[in-house]
Amino acid sequence: MVPVTVVFTRESVPLDDQEKLPFTVVHEREIPLKYKMKIKCRFQKAYRRALDHEEEALSSGIVQGTGREAEAMLAEPQEQAEGSLTVYVISEHSSLLPQDMMSYIGPKRTAVVRGIMHREAFNIIGRRIVQIAQAMSLTEDVLAAALADHLPEDKWSSDKRRPLKSSLGYEITFSLLNPDPRSHDVHWDIEGAVRRYVQPFLNALSVAGNFSVDSQILYYAMLGVNPRFDPASSSYYLDMHSLPHVINPVESRLGSSAASLYPVLNFLLYVPELAHSPLYIQDKDGAPVATNAFHSPRWGGIMIYNVDSKAYNGSELPVRVEVDMVRVMEVFLAQLRLLFGIAQPHVPPKCLLSGPKSEGLMTWELDRLLWARSVENLATATTTLTSLAQLLGKISNIVIKDDVASEVYRAVAAVQKAAEELASGHLASAFVASQEAVTSSERAFFDPSLLHLLYFPDDQKFAIYIPLFLPMAVPILLSLVKIFLETRKSWKKPEKVD
């Protein structure tokens, strides 16, 4: 459930309709996922009149076309709860928005919709508000990406499997690859770039997990794919089909991630050797990629940084190369957003979308990520518990210790709590409960005492023990038969009477 507060100004709807305020309208829609599985999304719209400070902020002749000034003036002393939205309905002729725009989505949990003087104003505005709320909340695409590992592949395309799986933490590694240090002396201010650009973004994402960042410089690290030469442009290029073969040779030099408890994201900045400079990436149509970079789902991204040809004029080798970290971090941050499933929303027509905040992440985008992670955690926990129940059902003599049983009870209680909190619109507590459900269910499932190899089915027990006891059982059975026959013979022999 998504709580939506709809605030009407004085001239946004006819006076007859304003007299009906306040009231609440509930809009429900079902999103089918697969056979006998669906998610019901409920938008609970609470309509009310604007307060004095809200009326002043929305009708004070603010500069046209931005809406950010109004959003700053509308900032309330207490922050809105996670997952909630506030939509302000302004006058039909207001200059707050451009005349060709009907709505505005801000970087926070607020939006603005242009009103209408019509007898069906509430119905028309209500449909617009639902479109805005769907764009800012849990849409079908977000659900498909979150549940990609739990749905059939023919239902959703492979692009939905691009975001990282939900985890308690993530490790991010920035690597500078210099395959030709005899020609290039490369310097990059990675610490300053991480502090200025990456860390604010990760701080905003800290609710979704813990992050650790490190960097390294690798010399003589080759891509492992020979680029092709283009005589027309006197440059080298990598086509789209050769890009998957680039990662494996490089990954062996990045350091093992086997000891890591969390998923590892690799971001590589590759400075091509002098013999293959300049080097460009081509798309499927043969045109050069604007960013000269590509990313691999759930792995990371690679950017090729070409050295300016003028640097070689009259310079002795190695040439000193100062990396433009602003251009590099723009690409890596865009890839980081894609890897976390934070894509641009599908806004309704004539809607003005504000840019992100200085952190590079809008508040409602973080809420949408928490929704997706909560649903994914619930699906993972229920799948793990179902697999555990099937395992215990196959092995009748398995021993379940008290600590394993308590983890199962805790996981089931956390799943129920997360589902209840999601249905009540309490996103923050639902996300925490879903994380607890995943942690407890995996602790129970991977407990060493529940290893199925420790227990044998009855047919395997007979197959093991019969060859051992059969040679010993044969003489014992023959002796018993002989004793029985002699005893029976003695019973039939008549007693001798003197």
C-alpha cells in the first residue's frame, strides 16, 4: 500500500467539490506475475485542503518552469515517511509549471498536478495522480527486475536480470588498467573522486546495505581481445560481439572475490596501449559509443580512456596522463545506478521530471529500490523455507536442533511481519523485517547439521548392511533350523515305560 496525500489549493477545483473535502479514495490494481501469483498494489489517496503556508508557497508567483522553489517552501518540519507521497494540485492557470506541462515530479516525495475546473474534476485529477504515483512507486518493471530470479525466463526479458541481487552489503572496486606503462604514466585522483562523487551516492543508499570501496592500479593488464583497425579513421575499435570476451582475461588480474561475503562490483578504467590507440567501442549498428564504455549485468563496468594524440607531439615516453575524473565518474555513477536497478521512470505525458539531488539519487527512487528489495527478500525467504521443508520431508529420520528450529520460526514470523507492514504502507519496517527473514531462513537452510549427506534413506541402509551381515546370518540361521528340527523330533519320540 502506498499512502498518497493529495492537497488541493483554492482555485484548483470548483467550489462545490472543495466542500466535499476531506475524504479518502482507494485505487487498487493487480500485477500478475505467473500462474496463481500476483501482487496487489493499493494507492490510498487522502484528499484535503491546502494549509496556509502551502497555499502561500503554491500561489506566490514563483519562477515558472522549475517547481523546486515551491518544493523548498513546502518543506515540512518533519520528513515524510518512507514510501509515502504528497501531490499538490495547483490552479489550472498557475505559472508554477510551464503552460504545456500538466504535472511535475520533484526530487523528494512530492509532485505537482495542474487542476481543472470541471464537474468531473476529482475523477480526472485522480487518474493523473495514479499515473504519477505509479511512476514514483512500485511499477511492473521494477517488480519484474526484483523477481527475475523467481520467475520463468519466458515471462520477462533478460534485461530484467541486470540489477544486483539483494544483499546486506556490497564491495565496490575501482581499478586502473595500464597495459603499457613504458608509454603512459597514468595518474588518477581516485580518493578525491570517490569522496566527491561516489560517497554521497553511497551514503544515500546506506539504508539498502553496507558499502566498502577500494581501488587498485594494475600494470601490463591486457584486455585479451585484439581490436580491429579502421583505416578510414586511423583508429582501433571493439565491436559489440567481442565485448563479452573482454571480461574473463581481465577478471583473473582483479583479485579473487571468493573470500568476500558480499557481491563485488568492478569498475575498470582502461588506458589502451600506444600500439592500439585510439580505441573505441562500437554498438550493434557500427557507430561509436558516446561514453566509450559498457557494463556487464551484476558484475560492473569498463570504460576505455584514450590519451589525446597531441600529448605525443614532442614528448618523451612515457607520457604523463592526468585522468579527467569528472568524465569518468559520470559514466561509473550511471552504471552504478543501472546495476542497482535505479532506472529512469516512465513518466506520463506532459510531465516535467526534475533532476536528481546532489547525491545523484532522488528520495522516491530510494523508496522504489526499498520496495523492490523488500519484495525480492520475501520471495527469497519463502523459496528458501519451501526448499528446506521439502528437504525435511524427504528425510524422515533427520534431527532438527533447537537453534535451527528457532531460526525457522523467526524467519516465518519475519515474513509475516514484512507482508503485513507492506500492506500497511510502512516501508522502512517492512524492509528491515524482510532482511531478517532472509538472514534467518538462510541460517537454517545452510546449517551443517541439516546436510542431507549425513542421512541415508532406508533402501540405502539395507543395501549397505545386508552384504555385511548376510555371511554371518547364514550359519546362524542353519543352526537355528537344526535345533528346531531336533527339538521337534524329540517331541514325537514316545517315552519309554518300565
